[in-house]
Amino acid sequence: MAGVSGSGKTTLARRLGARLGLPYTELDALHHGPGWTPRPDFLDDVRALVAQDTFVTEWQYRAARPLVLARAEVLVWLDLPTHVTMRQVVVRTVRRSVRREVLWNGNVEPPLWRTWYRAPDENIVRWAWTTRHAYRDLPAQVAHTAPHVTVVRLRSRRETARWLAALPAADSA
């Protein structure tokens, strides 16, 4: 599942796994250790994940992408309009911060005042804005580095819902 922050990668990956009866693993949970530190076993965990016969996950973290892509058959690209992804990432960040939602390995979003004043690479909202065009060349990149992978490009929530609904349900297979 590829897409900028706020596109809905995790939500769709979770739904896709459930729909197809495939195991889903969230890469953020493998990457973030306590105190938001990268886990030293992250890439080993990704290698174990993609060694499975089937898996569903997000396509993120530059070091993990080649590992995932080498074993993937399909890469779903959520290419949603910027206003949709920015609204989602802002709402999600505010919700997580205000509710003090526990994320991966005990981490929580910092208070809002700290969220907005962090360095750009540590502020998810600024990160989403500065990387909003990061996937423009995704089909060409995938065709060049992993020609065995089919890229499915979805440009709206409605198109995404229709695509998911058209897939065979695990219990009907």
C-alpha cells in the first residue's frame, strides 16, 4: 500500500487483509521502538514478514521498500488529492494528541504545541505537505525496479471503496 501520509494506507491495508483473508502487518509497529526510536531489528522483521507466503503491509521506510517490492505481486497506490490527505493527517494528528492515543510500543503523539514546533522531518503534518508529490513517478519506478509488480492506482475514496468491494471475499473463495 503506497501513498503519502494521510492517504489511508494503513486503513486500506487492514481492510484488504481482512477482505482477502491475508495476514496484515503494520510497518510502523515494526519500526518504532519506545521513545520513537527506530527498532534495531526492523529490517530483520521486514525480511521475516516478506518471507511469508502471503502478506499485506504498507510500502514505506526507504530501507524496507526494496524488500517488500521484491516479494510483492501488487502495489496499491492511494493517489488522493492533497486536500483529502492533508485534512486526514491533521485530523488524525489532533485526535491522537488530544486523546493521548497509545500508538506503537507505548508511543503517543506529543502535545499539540510540541507537534507544530518540531523539526519538519519529525512533524507528520509538515512531512505530509513536503512529500505530497513524492509518488509522481511511482509507476515508472516500479516498472523499472520490479516489473513483476502490478501497480493499482486509486484516486478517490469512492474509487478505493469500489475496488475493494470488487475483490473476492475470503469466505467466498
